[in-house]
Amino acid sequence: MEVTKQLQNEEGSATIEFLAMVPLVFFIMMVFWQFLVAGYAVMVAQSAVNEVAKTYATTGGDYYETELVARELIDDAGGNLSFDSIVPTRSGKNFELTLHVKLDLVFVPDKYVGSLPDIPFSRSINSRVMD
């Protein structure tokens, strides 16, 4: 009879429910933050490819100057974003630039999961070389 009274006692149940929910809330916040970081990375990559296209157009298609500008823009932006490559495709005066970048996951430490692959993505733009 004493055991049933103790089982029906609800003292401390709010604390246990709170402690059970805390990890779930933190996990949801981390996933949400990762989506914000990914959105920032896409905006930075699009802005960088726009600036790189201006450089490519005004330098007459100088690949090395274009790559230097792309590296500098991506490296200065931060946000766990790293430069991979830039691929120009030229047809006469028209060109297409494709910027390839990699996004690191923010909240997954390497010591827990080993080494996670980066998330690669690319942004493209079409324009014309200026004379």
C-alpha cells in the first residue's frame, strides 16, 4: 500500500518533464541555427559570384584575377563557408561563371562523429565580357 502511495505522488514530476524536454529544445534550436547559417552561405555565394562576374567582365576574362577575387570574397565572409573552385564557360563575348563552395556543419563537433563531409553547392551567373 505504501508503494502505491509513492507511485501516485506527483511531486517532482514537473522537474522530470522539464529535464526530458531540454535536450529536444536544444536540438531543435541547433537545427534551426544550421538552416540560418545555410541561408547566409547561399546569400554570400550569390553575392560573391555577382562580384566575380564583374571582375571577369572588366578584365577581359582573366581567370587568375577572377579566382583571386572569388577566394578573397568567400574567405572574408566567414560563416563556415570555404572556396572550392570557379568554372568559367565562354562563348564569344558571353560567359557563364559557376562558383563552387563548401559549407561546414556548425554544431557537429568532429570528436563525436569523426569527419563529416562538407555540403557542396554552387551558384551561377551569365554575363558578357566588356571591351
